[in-house]
Amino acid sequence: MFSALLGKMEGKGLAVTAVSFNAAISGYCNEGELNVAFHFVDEMVRKGIEPSTTTYNLLVLALFMEGRDVEANALIKDMG
């Protein structure tokens, strides 16, 4: 799982950034694994990394693609 890779990166002193998380989020969104994608967003926030516009774009698009329009629109509103 990608979280193991992120752990290895951190263990070697490499910076885990929003770009790293977005790569994972993108992959899980593309596979329809939105629960896992949202888990990575929670992990980003827990580590003090602010989700980027790209992060939200990935999630909103995936929600719309799965027909979850209400959730997508709610996320857009939350983005402010």
C-alpha cells in the first residue's frame, strides 16, 4: 500500500509533501477507492500538511464520476 511507501520515505528523512499525498489520492480516486483517498486526506491533515487545490480537485472529480453529486457539491462548499 502507498502508506508503506510514505513511511519508508519518512524513515529515510525524505519530505512527504502534498505532492506525495496527491499521487496516492489520485491513484485511489482512479481506482474508485474513495474511502482510501479520503483516508489519505485525513492523514495529510494529521501530519500538518494542508490539502491543496489539486487535492480537492481530485476528490471532487472522483465523486462526480461516481455519481456522488451531493457529496461533491458539499466538498466544493467546504472549500469555500
